[in-house]
Amino acid sequence: MFKNLIPKIFYDHMQDGLDFFVDGLGFEVLYRDDNLAVIARDGAKAYIVESPEFAAKDRPELSIDTDDVDGIFKELSQRVPHLLHPNSKRPELKPWGSREFAMLDKTTVCVVFREWPEAKTA
């Protein structure tokens, strides 16, 4: 059984990733060495990896499903409004059915917070 998909996010400088995910999005550091940090918040987890070579090749867009997109938006828009993505800076209903907004760091790593409607039962 699959349980979690945990991405590696590459940064030229580890501190840029920590600034965004820890200081900005409220993750906590579970482990850190010179080139790797394991971060987590609630059920979400990621690896922040310092690698100028790979950071130059990939600036990912990540998504986090939530059951409270409005609560997360309120928290993050009050704490770090400068990180709101200019093209998705408030929760909006998307054509594919989710409500979402996004955060963007200075290296263009994007995190989309997404809430799907509850499944209707017959």
C-alpha cells in the first residue's frame, strides 16, 4: 500500500528552502545536515536538498491537499503575504473542481494549497 510521496526540492542555498518552508509556510525541521533537511507540517513532508546543479535544472510546483484551504490561506496571507503567488493569491474555485491558492518563493518554487469538495453519497 502506498502511504506518502515525499518530494526532494533542490536549492542553490539550503537557507532559501528553509526560509520558504519553515519561516514562511510553518513547517518544522525534523533533521538537518550540511546538504539535507527533512521538513514536515501536519501530514506533509519534504526533503530540502542543497544542490546548485539540480536547483538550476528544476523549480518545481508542488501541491498540498487540505480540508481547510480558507484557514491555511488566512494564516499564510497574514504571516507572509509577500509569498502569495501573483497569479493565485486567494482561494478560487478552479475548472477541475478544487478551491486553491498558491505560494511562491524567490527561486520560483511554487506550493499550491488545494481543497477538493467532499464526495457526495447516495
